[in-house]
Amino acid sequence: MYKTMILMLVISAVVMAGTIDVAVESASITPIGGWGKNLSNGLAGGLYGSWLFSPKFRAGLAIEGSVFGDGNQGSASFTQIKPMATVSFYMRPHGRIFNPGFVMAFGYNRSRLSSGDGVDPVSWDPFWRAGIRWNFSLGSPWRAGLGLDLEGVMASEKSGDAFRLTFGVSREIQL
Amino acid sequence: MKKTITLTVFVFLMLFAACESNPIYFRLSSDYFPVSPTGATWEYSIDGGGSKIVTVVDQTIVGERPCWRFQSGADYSYWINEKGKLEKYEDHTVMFNGFKVPIYQAWITMFDWPLVNGMVRRDSVSAQAVSQGVTLSHTWIRNQIVSGPEVSPDGAWSDCYRVHQEEMVINWIQTAGFDPETTVSVRNIWLAPDVGIVMIQSTDSLITLTSFTGGEE
């Protein structure tokens, strides 16, 4: 709880004036590299807040959670929580239909594996993400974005890499 | 603005720098009981003298299912590792009048993957057979609890899971002069990633892996 509070304070400190972009994203996550062999594809949801340095360039903070079920009708469950800093660049920020963009994110990832009554020790590891976006208007002030990301959790001995297909809805708020 | 960003990044990193990290993705991607390919060999030393060699001999069909055959000395065992679980072909017999009477044969799940600390599993079998006009009854109960990840007791293998097994067998030859015969065996099995069993500790023996050859695909 205290971590969430500190995160909220940090967000407040960063966004003191100007325009912010608030987005809600959902995503499908496909593990790559074998770590998901006994898990299903993941489902993710996140809240993103970005400060607009310019119409094209924005940076902010986000938190995302994802969950993976058992890939074989068993009782395994794997969850990730990712607090992160994000940077994004959009080429045509006011384009109605086609506003291509690039996103990057860095942060930490909390991984938790459970099955039946058992739980493995939780792991906190650095995390990165890079991706592309197709952003378009849903009618002012709402916009939406489709995207494809590659992400990696830099855990010891083996990283937890994954592809991520995402859809999000956002709006800009003048402060 | 620069200061604000620097401060933000600093707070962000400090917030999570102290959190625990462990190779959870390595464990998830590892095979804790490889049953293939042909030629894979595990050599064990037995505490107090002797050795044991386990080899994957070939693929065969047992109980109408394709499986891998392991050989250890003159004994064979049969394994399937797919669809998120490890299954062993259990072939239970009861000794009666000098004969091994088959009483129960079936595939039984040994582990569900992935292994997780605190995972509990209980399997049981109850069967009967008639031999020479006498009813033989057989009850088999196996309780397992997984703990870890931990380093194997000999310090040679990390990220192991320890499986504590308690197995109880009750055989009863239901005729005059025989009472139910109960056998209880307790063992700890250490499984290492991409290697399999590296140590088995029971009340009267300790078996330790000395070499492992992965075989050829």
C-alpha cells in the first residue's frame, strides 16, 4: 500500500502543470523463450499517465497487472505487476486515422507463481518494453491505440520475454 | 524540469531496489524431470558403497500410450512427461505362494508442472485380485509435498525442488494365517532444473547423482 502511495505522490510531483494524457490499456501477452510452456497466454490491464512535453513527445508513469493461467487445465497461476516509467513519441499527434508512434518503458516487475496451495518466492526484477502504436481518434477528446510490444523481465539466469498485443483508450487533460 | 525527472527516476529505483529477486523464469522454463532423449544417463553413488545407473532406453507403448522406457539394472520403469504433468506407469504386484500376482497397473500422475513451494499431492489406489482361490487386497497411498527452491544438500545443484514423499502400502492375503501387511516408506527427492533427480534420501539410504549425460536428440 505504501508503495502505491509513494507512486501517486511521484506522479503528482511530476505533473504539476501542462497537459497530461491518461490511458487505459488491455493486452494479450504471449511468452517467448520457454518460460510459458506450462502457462496459458496472459491477459493484462494497465493505467498510464503521461505528461506532454510537446504534442509529439510524452513521458510518464504507469502500472500494469497481468495474469497467466495454467496451460493444461491445472491449478497454476502466474501474475506480474509492473510499475514503470514510460516514454513515447508520436509522429502525427493530431492525425485522425493514422498517428504512428513508438513507446518505451522501464521499470520493475513483480512475478508471483502459485499452484494449488503452494506459492513460490516472489521475485522483483528490472523490466523493459519497446513497441509500436497505431493511434487514432475516437472523437475529441478520446483517442485509441493498437500496438505491438516486445518486453523482457531481466530476472537472474533467464529473462522473461514476451510479445504483447495491446489496445488502449486515452484522453488528454489540460491542467 | 530536469531535477524533477531525476528525482522521479531516483525515487522509482530506490523504491524497488531492495526487493528480492530470484530466477523464477529460469525455473519456469526448466524441465525438472527430463524423460528423453534415448541415451540420457544418470549415474548415482549409493551412500555406504555401490552405484546405480539409470538410462533412457527407448520409446515404447505401455497401457496403450507411447512413453519412455528407463532401465536401472534389470528393472524397467515407464514415464510420460507431457501436457503439464509427469506420469509413471505403476505396476503393483503382491507376493503369494512364491508368485508375483499382478494386482494394479495404470498410469498415475507423479507431478503437476510447474512445481511450486508448498504444493501438495495425494494419490491412492485400492485394488483386489483372486489367486488360487484366495482374495488379495492392495492399498497404496502416496502423499507428496514440494518445498524450495533450494540448493541440494551436497551443494552441487541450485534452484532444486525437494519432494517429500510418504508412501504406504497395505497388502492383505485374505485367508487364515495372514494379517494385513503394512509398509511405510519416507523419502526426500531433490529435482534439479534440466537434470532431474539429483538426490534421494530415505531412512536407510542416500543416493547422490555423480554424473548426467543428456543423450542425443
